[in-house]
Amino acid sequence: MIKGKYDLGEVGFVDCNFAYNDISNILHEYMHHKLGTSTIFAFVNFILEQTEIGLNNEDLKKISRTMQKAYLVLNENYALFHQLAIISCSSKDRYERFVTEFKKSENYAIYHGKKILNILSKNNAKDLLETNIINRIAFIAMNIDFTKLSEKDLLNNEYIEAKIIENSKDFDPNERYTILLKSLEKLLNHNDVNNITDDMLLKYTGLQSFERNKENFLKVLNLYKKRFEVQNIDTSILIKNIESIKNTSEDNFILEEVSKKDVYKIFDIIRPMPLNNNYEEFFPNKVTEEHLNCGVMRVLLRDNKNYSIEFYAIVVFYDVILGHEYRLFVDKNSLRDMIVKFNKLIMIYCEDYNRFISEFPIIKSKNIFLEINNTYSKCKEFFINDMSEGRETMIHEGNDRVFFIFSKQKEDNIFVMYFFKEVMGLIKKDIEDKLFNIISVDDEGLDREFYKNNTDWWKYEDIIRVIMGTYIMDDEHKFPTLGRRINIK
Ligand SMILES: [Zn+2]
């Protein structure tokens, strides 16, 4: 069974029905990714590695290995710290169990496990996460001043190896991180974590940090570019990255300062998805009453730029009671026909909406749900200009890990968005700022917007079941039970 999926792209997916374990694992992977894209040492290594792979260049391979080794301890300690901290925030029991296993593992000794546990036992994990203190020391350790190296030896492995060993305080990230971690432990004995600044750490350790900004990044990459040219090495990957950094504003730069909100943002890039197909799939040739009686019809329009594909849309009818899905590949006329005949809930992707109403105006009289399957920050771009005037919103639990936001769109359709609970931190702020107007429920349990009469609850529950891939006749109790509507003010 698949529980988590992660690639180095923008978003990671975790199974929405079996989420718990994987959140901490994905966070672990995410931290490696963050370090790799946000610090000078790892970024230089990334360029060398990518170029080496393309050219099969032995010299570059050697240096890249040397560099990876030089931040291996840091990389793991830092990822393990975040993983442990997040577990300790959510459940003491689970944390104890994880620690017991962790102590038995090789990682414990190799990656300074004892130090992580000491720091976590004496300080509030949430504060440690929110101040990003471990993130900050990892970044300081990784921001090595490459301009202090001899230009002609930048690609000379023996020289780089010697520098890392002999000038470890300046060039060895593992060593720098260890010094910082030890100092942090001491500083935390007498200081609140909220008061510990980067300057304090640098002063206490006597280390220097190469400032993280666009200019310094470009300076270092240009040094390598010159060196590549002298040694006749392909510069295309370097140039591509130099260009992309040049085109990034300082604000959005990958070296952007880490803020308190980062903790929630991490979870925002982890999306809940049913990674296992829980429904039984059918591929009928044509639509019948059985399909038209299903609760939800989901439509995915094909990109019309792709002429080689002969069908116009994929239509899936969901029987949320039995857990059956009927998948049809249809042309435009059949789709129009289905829309006319189908009287329950139609779910489409928000991105398809304009094309949909222009090609099938009949859809305006139907119950439409506009799914936005994206991070909360991306969702905002989609819905912010298209919300109804009253911004009516309700929040519903999918299960105890996942929640759904239903919000009115200006043409009386409904946006559907869903996130792991941790993202609630980003949304609460927007509720306070009245971006959403959470609708209250009267004595009869109705809100007159979403629940207009007392049978309307099924609509939202069916939509949730379809997105989460759960169904009512789940005899084996494979899934956690569906949650309820929740009130946040
Ligand atoms: Zn790892």
C-alpha cells in the first residue's frame, strides 16, 4: 500500500486516509529539499552533480561526492530534528515510541541524535519550530564563502578536500553545524529560544556566514562559470540557473528569510490525496440510468491543444454508497447530453470553469462544485476574485487529519478546497481578516446558504467522499469515519 509520495517538484502527496505516519516522513524529505535549494554549498553541489551526470565527468563526480559527504551529518540531523519536533507537537505517545526506535537505529549515533533529543526535551517543540532555529543554524553552516577559495582550484578535488579538513571552521558544513548545535544547546540553558538571534550565534561561535542574497549567489555561480569555461566544461546548466536566479525578484528568491509561517507552509505543500484506488472501477461503453443515478459526476476536460487525442473529456460517475466508479471517455456531444440529463452534483476543476460555461451554458442551472486541488497559497489566487459578495463559507472535516473548505462563488457555484489540518494556521488568519465569512447554523441545523433544507448535508458529504476515495458501505472499515461540520470563528 502506498502511503506517501514525494518528488522534488512543488508538492508532495500523502494518502488522506492513512496520513499520520507519512507527514513526519514527508517533512523529513522536504527539509532535505529545502536545504538543497536554499543554501550556497548545496546549490553549488547541485550544479556540479547535474553537469557531471550529463557529461559523465569523473573529476566533477569526485568533488560532488566530497561536498555531499561534507554536509551529510548536517543534512540528516536537521531533517531528523524537524521530523521529531513535529511528532512531539502532535502526540506524546507517538513521540515516545518514535524515540525508542530512533535510539536503537544507526542514525542516532551517526547524526548526533542525543543532541536533538536533549534540545527537544528542554524546550518547547513548537517554539523551536516557529523560531526556525535549527533551520537557521543549518543555513549558517551551509553558507560558505566560496570567494575565499583559490579560483584556479575550484574544480580540484584534492584542494577542496584539504580545505574542508584544514579550514573546517570556514569550509566544512558538518563541522560548522556541530559547533553551532553545541553552542545552541548551551545558549538555550540561559536564554529563551525566541531571543536567540543569528548574530548571537555567530558571535558565540566565532564563525562567519556568507550572506544569503541574490548578489552573492550570482557571484559564486559566475566564479564557477569562468572556471568551467577555462577547463572546457559545458556551462549550459550553470547558465540556465544563473538566468533563473537573475529573473527571480529578491523577495521571492529561494534564499528568502525563513519566517514563522514557514511551518504551516511546509504542510501546505503536502497535499492529501487518496493514493490507493479504493473504488471499484468500471469502463462502460455508453451512459445508462445506473450512471445517471449516481450522486456525483466529475468531469475533466482534455486540453484542446492536444489534437492527437480523440475524446473531449473524461467523465466519472461515483456511486458513493457502494464505492463504484464508472469512467467514460466522451466526445463533446455526449458530454452535453450527460450534463442535460444528470441532476445531482457536477464536479469540475476550477481551471476548466470558463471553458465549461462558454461551451455548455446549460450548466448554469446545475449544482456545480469547483474543485481546487492545490496548495492554499495557490488556491487563493484562484478564488479570491471570484468569491460571492458575502464570501459565505463553511468548513467540514474529512477525517481527523483533513478538512474541507466550501465557499460560495459569485455565480452561486461552490469552491471546494481541502488541506491537512496543519494548514489551518494559514487559514485562521484569513478568517480573522474576513476573507471568509463563516456561516452560522440556526436551531434547525440549517445555515440557509449551504444547508438550505434538512436533506442538503448529503451534497457535501458526497463530494468529500469522492475526493477522499471513501464510500458508505465500507464493511471492512478500511477508512476513518467521516468527520462533521466544524465551527471556527
Ligand atoms: Zn534523510
